[in-house]
Amino acid sequence: MSQIFAHRGASGLYPENTMKAFKEAEKTGCDGIELDVQRTKDGHLVVIHDETVNRTTNGTGMVGSLTLKQIRALDASYNKKKWFTHNKVPTLEEVLEWLQGNSLLCNIELKNDKVAYEGMEEDVLQKVAGYNLDHRIIYSSFNHQSIIRLRELDENATIAPIYSKKGVNPSLLAASTSANAIHANYRVMTPALMNACQRMNIPVRLYTLNDQGKLIKWMQAGLQGIITDFPDRAMKIRDSL
Ligand code: G3P
Ligand code: CA
């Protein structure tokens, strides 16, 4: 059965990467959430997708040039279809605390492929270590050097490189980064590549699967993980198969 992860929370209907989106995801009964982490000027890990606050909040500027206080003063209520109000950019800590009250899995994506946040791997692992959630956390990144660094730092962590380019061999990528899962854009995955990973005990998770036909196709093909903006839709489909 495919595990269903809410991409940036239930971001199809609610402001992405907010507690509202995560809590709405939980209500769908899905297996986990996916979130993105950047670092503030004063070293705090915050849950936001872009390296700037421009698209998803009412502020402007690079996350790394703003303090936590400045970022927390913003309204992060952007949604693809409409603006909500009164949503803050969560700290990673806030999400980890909330996870202690439920049983969701959590895919933490380190957003260190465009901005080099030196030492971010240590920061994230240290933060998670305080919460006794290790078995429920999956670390991922488009930065494959960062994946290798995470493995150096923690031999037991569940770690997945993300990729979106055609021509990548996911089995080789997993082996060369000592990863234990693969996260890929669904456009570059084939059932044959997925099966090759599965033979190596490497689960494959695909983003961002929102389309009903594609959800059905991949669930029936035995995909291990679906990362979707619409966990409610994916859950209904999974229940119907
Ligand atoms: O982790 C899968 C997916 O979230 C990667 O793409 O841009 O939505 O962070 P993006
Ligand atoms: Ca992400």
C-alpha cells in the first residue's frame, strides 16, 4: 500500500508549510507530511519553501537575511487559489512538538540546494534529536552532498536524495549517497526504475502526484510513497482500490 505524504501539508487547499496545512493533513488520515526547512539570519530553522519570503508571505527579503522575530511577524497565508489570514511561518521546533501528539511520519526537506546554509545538516539532526521522533523522520534534499553529509553524521537516519532530471539512475544514486530511499519527480520515474530500486530495498516516493489518473496508476504499480498537495483526494483513491 502506498504511503501518502501531504506536500507542504495539505497545500492544495491551505497555505503551504503552515500549522494549518499540517493539521488539515492530519485530519485526512494520511501517513505523513512533507515540509521544507530554511535558516534565519540568527540561526533558527524555519519551515518555508523558498529562499525568500516574497511568494508565501506579506513580506520581502531572503530568509537568511531576516531574524526569527522578523519572520514570525509576517503573515504566511499564501495559497495557490486564495490568501488566508493569520498563519505564521512555523519553526521546525513547533512542528516537532506537534508531531509528538500524533503518529505522522515527517519528511524534512533541507532547502540547501540554492542557498548554502553551512552546517545545516548538524543543526537539523540536533534539533530532531531532542524529540524522540527519529524513527518517524525522513531527511531529504536536492543537494546530494548534503545527503552524504547527513549519512556521515548519522548512520541510522532515514535519508533520501531528491531528483527531477531525466537520465538519473535512482538505484545508483541511492547507492552512491548511502541513502535508504529515493524521492523523485514523477515525470522522470518509470515502473522499471522503481522496481529496480525496490529490488535493492530502496523505497521510492514520488512528488507531486495530484492527478487522479496518475495517483491510481502509481498506487496500482506498487509505489511506496506519494507526496501530494491533496492528501484527502489520495486517501479516498487509496481506500477505493
Ligand atoms: O520533496 C519533494 C518535493 O517537495 C520537492 O520539491 O520544490 O516542492 O520542495 P519542492
Ligand atoms: Ca519540498
